[in-house]
Amino acid sequence: MSAMEISPATVRTTCPYCGVGCGVLATPDGKGGAIIKGDPDHPANYGRLCSKGSALGETLGIHERLLHPMVRCSNDQMEAVAWDDALDHVAQRLHHIIAKHGRHSVAFYLSGQLLTEDYYVANKLMKGFIGSANVDTNSRLCMSSAVAGHKRAFGSDTVPGNYRDLDEADLLVLVGSNAAWCHPILYQRMLANKQKRGAKIVVIDPRRTDTTSDADLFLGLKPGTDTALFSGLLVYLAAQGALDNGFIEDHTSGFAEALAQARRIAANIAATALATGLSEADVEKFFRLFASTEKVVTLYSQGVNQSAQGTDKVNAIINCHLAMGRIGQPGMGPFSLTGQPNAMGGREVGGLANQLAAHMNFTPPDIDRVRRFWQAPHIATHEGLKAVQMFEAIGRGEIKALWVMGTNPAVSLPNADAMRLAMQKLDLLVISDNVRSNDSVNSGAHVLLPAQAWGERSGTVTNSERRVSRQRSFMAPAGDAKPDWWIVSEIARRLGYERAFSYQSSAEIFREHCRLSAFENKGTRDFDLGAFSEITESDFDQITPALWPARADASMSERFFADGGFYTNDKRARFVVTEIPVLRGEKSAARPMLLNTGRIRDQWHTMTRTGLSPRLGQHLRFPFVEIHPRDAQMAGVTDGGFARVETDHGQCVLKVTVTDRQQPGMLFAPIHWSDETSSSARVGALVAPHTDPYSGQPENKATPANLFPCDYPQQGFVLSRERLSFPGGAWWTRVAVTGGYGYLFAAKQGVPWRAWFDDRSMGQDLADYVDAVGGVYRAASFDGDRLMSCLFVERAGRPTEWDATKDLFAEETLSADQRRLLLSGKAADATANTGPIICACFGVGRNTICDALKSGAARSHLDLGAQLKAGTNCGSCIPELRRLVAETMPDTEQAAHREMATAEN
Ligand code: SF4
């Protein structure tokens, strides 16, 4: 089928968020932004985009951008300098530190947001020329347990299947994955399979997420017990005679030992139920379904990977697929869902401290091969430090120089307070990024290098199914921003490696990357992009999304291992003997709960991009902690109130959500907020730095914790054209709004709001309204007819109603009538406050939805779609729409609705 014609002004590119890797059509709007649509020809999404992808056009402004190289000067201030000065400075400092402290005193910390070409050049510089393997990436926090599990089982980091398997499977098992929020377009693909072909969905997760709303079976197991569940499954498959003995015999080794250990972990259904906290009936139902369905795909994500036993969990899953020979065939196989847009590209180039390059390892033949290919003078000969170890070494003063590219470790690493302190000890902290300010930049950076952002840069990314796609530029770079590969190459040249880093384009780097993948690779390595080794610049511009392997002789299929052929020495897959699962962090009287962390639907990572979109900020506006009603009662916290969450590593203050979707004894808090976006919600600071022994991936899902009520008698909001500093006694969180910054706050009694507002509005016209008895204070400041800021303070306990005021703030100037209306907080047409946005694609608010349901105008999510368009684009909000239907309608109607929903399924 030929690709859809697009206008010459439109560019085909790829979404910069999650590992689904959706194709995007971007058309510059002539005002510095772009109109964004899904690419109907991209095989990952066929035209669909989720709420985050759809809102990309709102994130392209240059307000928050780092526009020029900056260097910390003798007066401790950052000053803008020319590129040559910044590059000379970094190269001289690196040279000096290496000469004085050795090659291993420097480290790079990279990002799954980088393009493959950026990753390739950074990895080559560190491992081939500086001579250390201290190059790791935030992908360590995302999928390194999947990598380690793949390598243990297959001898290579291979994802055996592809997305078409999700369309063709009859059973989709989601383990530790809230795909409805975190991989929404793939989740919709799974739902389409369910609707069209009747595929069953099983969700395995300690938390009842939105992904469970379409599940045929939900297994809400105890945290950390996935290995027990899949060990029990292996035992069951053996007992039922459901094994593929031929496959086991011909293509694997270690089955007997793995089965014996599985029996020790979970000898039967009763033992599995006991270990996992599930009912025997549910365990049996799952086991029967798995055993009796030939086409099974088991998808796993952060709930499996982000664990101190993550690699064992991955292997316990793979063991079951190997035992049934269900791998590498249409609709079958284990499938790792990667979190980041280019985590897979990072794995391809070897951008992890325990990989060398191009799926080669630190074995003597591989070291020699890569050395010869790169003509490397100082090839690294052993693994470097993985992320958590790397930052601990920085804290001990063993690493003196760190270059962070495109990530925010002061927020995202576990034990983030300690990691931030460590960064402050560095002799040289270089950060190349798009943004001028984030928590890592503010952790004592000595040099800031402006990198090109999505829309400006050009290169390739690889998604979860091994599909290489282009990110293409459609905007001029902001200020002096440069491609990351250019920045790294310029430093390499200044370190004396001119010849090896003389790249002129990303296509040239891509060609070299492809040549290395094929170098002395006669089918001995899975990763092979040899077909593109000689690609021309113009063909690189036109290249369409392609799966690897892509051999020069086109001799391989697009799936792996259907007939064995694993990448171990004897070509057999390894059954892995997993450890008996034990959580590293233990609950105690002081820490009676376990803290689980994760993502929310409309935000990405530390919100440096999604946090710019007013649309995306309106769904879940507050950083929050979820708690079961029983625990909430015991802790004395209430829904909508605030709590201080405390672990042995740090504390945060978060808004409380009481919900039985959380199991007793567990808390859940999202990871996205930072010190830039909230006063006390950097959840990474709470997380214990326990890591998996094989992958080095931290345990983000089960840190012992406690929580205590926080009393804030006041609440309110501020809208401002500038960023603000809040007075003492106030807790705040920032939300993007059209025309500036929105802040929602809660406060102790006695905060001098009036004086604070007056101070910051100096020289502007002021208007205010006081109701001392009602505890209300409202004020606004104007520059002529332009509203500059406004403050609303009231007693705590009511929903924040700021929609009408936000709408006025979005106006360039206000009329006399609008100005009079402003401090009433009401809209001129008396329309209702729409409330938090549930459907981000069409901006449909919770209040609007509930009004439609209460009035009887809508009785199902389909009605809501027909009347309000809610849920009719990406579908990510449908589970929440269903919940609102269930909560809003009377019991009898709920029963009818449930029947209707069942019929829809
Ligand atoms: S699912 Fe959403 S965030 Fe992920 S790549 Fe697609 S549009 Fe982007």
C-alpha cells in the first residue's frame, strides 16, 4: 500500500514520548508552533495519537528553552558564552581531570530521549577513546531488567516478536503494566483485538489501574510476587502435560533445574495462591487460560522491571513461554514494553555500562572487534558503573566529572536527595539539554550546552518492536541549540580525536552505526542493520519505518526464535533458575506500608515538555498519593486532604486520594513532579536505592513508607505571567495555563497573602476583595488593560474553581465588564466550571461529564462520546468515563450500564 500523500509543508516524524513510537505528521503553523496529527502510514499507530502525542503542538514554545551555552564564572553566576568557548572549556576540564585522576574518573549519563546517532557518538567517545565504560542512561531505570532477562535466556537482548502479535494473540497477559495510560495506542490495539477477535485480557498488578477495566481477569497480587505466580504456572504447565517437549529438547537447556526451583517456590495452585495473596480460584483460572490458549503474548513493563528482583521476574515469564515453545510465532511470545522513545536505540548502540556496542559485550573477541572497527586507541575492557552505582561513586568522590545529556537525574533517580548532593560535589558537571532550568541544572551545573529539541533535531529512534523510524526536523533550532551528536563530536575533536569524530550529518553516523552492526556478523548477532550501511543522504531523508534485523542479504525474518537459533554458544535458550522472591525493603512498625511509584496518563517523565501543555495539566493537577480507605482511616488522612509521606530516604507532601483501587498496605505516588513544579513532591527522593543484582535496575515499586496527615486550612490559586516564589507556610504545585503559569496552593493559617501579592505587583494597578468572615481574599494586578496576575484564597475543603478566571487570564486584554467580573470567579455566561479535564483530546471536564450523566442526557461512555466527543479520539479516558458513569448513576442504572458495557466487550 502506498503512503498517503502529504503536503510539502508537512513532515513525517516520530512522537518523542513513549516506546510505542507513534508516527506523527507535523505541519508548521507559521507562528512557531505546529499542527500535529497521527501518521496513518506508520505501522505503530496507523494514524492514532494519545493525549500526550496530540498535545505536542502546545509544547514547542521557546519560553523555557536553553538558548545559549552557559558557563559558571568566578562570581558563581552562569554566563552566556560562545560555542567555541564553552566547548574549549569542557574539553580542557575533561582533559585535566582524566590526566590527574584517570579515565574512570569521568562518566556520561545519557537518556532514552536521545536519538540513536547521539547515543552512538557518546558511547563511542567514552568506550573507545576516553577508555572507560562509565556511560549509563536513564533507561537503566526503565527496562534494564528486561535486557538482563533477555540476555540470560536468549544470549542476546532480543525482543522476539512485534506489534502485529498483539493483533493476532488470543490471550494478552499484561504484567506490571498500566498500558491504558503508559502505552495507550498499543493498549487500544489490544482492545481492538478483543473487540474484533474476542482475545482475552489478563492484567496482573498489585494496583487496580485503568488497564484493568477491560480485563477478563484481574490478578491483584501482592507486590513482588510475580516470580511466584509464573513459577506456579510453570509447575502447572508441567503437571498438565502442556509442555512443548520437542521445543524444550531441541532448543533449550536447564529445564529440569528451573522446574525443580519453580516447585520449591510455588509447588501447586494452593502454594501459588498463598505466595501471591490471590484466591486459588483466580490462580487456577489464569493457569487454565494460559495452558489452553495457543496464541499468548505476555507483555511486561515497569511493574516487572523496576524491582530488585526484576530480572528474575522477566525470566520467570520467559521460562513459561519457552516451556510451551510459544515464542517468535505470530501472536505468541514474551514482549517487553519499553518506557522511553529510544530506549531500544540506546540498547542497539550499547549505551549502557554493561554493554559494549551494537549488541556486543565485554568479551575479548567483541572488544577486539569493536576496537578494530572504531580504530579505538583506548577501548574499554570491562563494564562500567550502572546508574545508581555511578552516582554513589560520585558521592564518594571517585568520579570527578559527569556529563548529563537530556535527562534529569536529580528527580528521577532513587534516593534523589542523596544523588543531588552527590552532583554538587563534582569538579565538573556538564548538562546538555533543551531547558534552561530543571532540578539537575540547579544541582550545581558548571556548564550548560543547548541541545536541539524535538521538532528541530533529525535522526532515528527505535521503538519497542525493534522498528527504526525517523525523527525529522520541521522547525529552526531555538537560539544556538545544536544536535547532541555535534556537541559530543566537537568535544571529541578537542580531546584529539578529530578523525574518528568528523561527522557532518546524522545520516553519516547512522551509516557507521549500521556498518558496525553488520561488521563480522554472519548471523552471530541478532542486531543487524547492514541493509542501510550505504544509505545515501537523500535515502536517509526518505527512509520509511523498518524493523530490524535488516540484513544486507535480506535473509532474516521479522521475528526471532520460532525455530530456536538463540544467541548462546550452543544456540539453545536457557531456562533460568530464579531466586525465591523476597522484597528487599521490609515493612516495620515505623514504616508499615510499601510505596509504589509510577506514571500518570497525561504527563511524561519530569514534565519538562508535557508540563508546558495547558491541556495536559488539567487532568491530574496535583501531585498525589493513593491510599486504601482502611489505611487512610488508620493514618487519619482524608480524601482531598494532604499527607506527608515519609521513607528512610526522604519525605514529600502530597494530596491524598482515598481509593479501593489501591490494596491495603500499599501507597502509590506518581513520579513526575520536581522541585521546579511543586514545593514538596519530588517522589524520587522517597525511593530506596535497592537494585537488581543482574540489571542494576532500582526497586521503584516497594519502598517501606509511612504517612501522616498535614493540615492546611487555606487553599487557593494564583495565575501569573512570571514564575513565582511562594511565602513560607504555603505548599504549591504549578500547572501550565494559557498565557503564563498557574499555581494551586494550600497554606497554613497566617500566611500574609495581601502583603505578598502587593510586593510582587509593585507598580501595577491593584484590585482586591476581602471577606474576612468567610476567609476569602481575592486580588488582581493589571498593566493597563492586561491582567498580570491574580490571587484567590479561601478556606480549604472545596474543589478549586478557576476555569472562568483562567479563561480571562488567557485574554490579551480585559474589557471593563470582564474586569468587573474577574474577582467574582464566575463566567460571564454563568456556564459551569468544567472541572479537571478527563478527555484531554477534546478538553472535556469532569463537571461537564457528570452534569450530562446526572441530567440523564447520557447513560454510558458511548453516549458521552456521541454528545461531548469525550473518549472518541485516543480512548485513554474511556476507563475513567466508565468509572464516572458507575459513580454518578443510581444503582439500578449502574446494573443496566454494566450489562451494556459487557455487551460492548
Ligand atoms: S502512545 Fe502516545 S506517548 Fe506513546 S508514542 Fe504514541 S502518541 Fe506518543
